[in-house]
Amino acid sequence: MRLFADDLTATQIANISGVSRVTINSYLKKLRHQIARYCESQHPVSAPVVAYDSRHAEVHADHDGGDTLVAVKPEVDRIVKPVIFGICRLPDRLYTEILPDVSRPMIHAATRGRSVLETLDTTERLRRFNGVVDLGQYRLYRLGNSITDTLNGNPLMDDVDAFWGLTKHRLAKFKGLNRNTAYLHLKECEYRFNHRNEDLFAVLLELLKTYPLTLS
């Protein structure tokens, strides 16, 4: 727990602790699931948990214990969609949400102020976010939401930029991600950012009082 709080990789934790990397990865995945549950409980708008179809991607374990996504040739009528998520900054917290129904052309249209999005529901959802990230291109798009871009005269995009900088740095350590674990790593980044001014080890211990790890 202490080494995880210090943001070490599974390989580093295994080398220090003497516990196998397979066991460490198992525990870290359980811990990330509990972090995600907590983040979901704090989200101001109920957001669905997105599970990706891994049949259209081939995953190779890298030497640091992460997963690298390597796209394989899809079926003729199937396309591997990019992982896109929104970032919303509210008064005391930053929230993220994976957007499976948002495409790159839709983001480009939104950043240009055009209302050519495919559905009204998606248009309304995008208006909640200060920024949207295309994880496949490692790019943050500013949406220019005039309602939430400032709060009490202070720009909110500064925090959004800082969060994306933290997230890029963390994801780079894993040299790519499995689409099926991208959500868990994103929520971990959200959790770390929102508690960046606290002792994360102590915060995690409090978290596990409400969301204890299961050993099975």
C-alpha cells in the first residue's frame, strides 16, 4: 500500500517487497477497482462504467508489468474505437468519464463551436465537460464551456491541464494500456489528482474502511 501510494509500478513493488509481480498485479487491480467505486460514488452525475470489447485488440504484457494495446486487423464491418474521455472541473473536485459514443469528428466539431453532433443527448453531455481527451492521440481538446471555464473569477482549465499532464506522465510509465483496464487507470489518476495535497497512504487506508479489498 505504501509503495502504491508512492506511485511505483508493479515491477518495482515486486522487486522491493519480494512478492511476485503476478500477485502484486492482482492486488493492484483489486485496489484500483475500489478506487473506481469510490470515484463513481463521488461523481455529480451518474455515469455508466464502460467495458470495452477486447476481441478487437491484442494485448501484450510489457516488461514493467503494464499492458500495451496493439490493434489487430478488425473484422470488415468493425472498427476499433479510440478511448475518449471527458474532464469536468467542479468547485472542489475534478471528474472524468469515458465517452464511448463520442467520435473524433464530433470532438473536432465541438471545438469549432459547430452543432453537428450526432445526437442531442451527446451534445448535452459534452457541454458538461471543460475538456475532452483522445487517449489514442494523447491530446486534450478544450471545449470552451463558458459556464464552467471560470469559477469565482479563477480559470478552471488550469486544473484540467494539470490533471492531463499528470495522467500523461503516469500512462507513459505503462507504455500503453489494455482497453479493458484504461478505465481503472483513469479513475486512479482522478483519485490521485483530487487528493494530491494529502497523504495518499492515509487517504487509501480510509478508503478501504468503506471499500475493503476482497481476497478471493
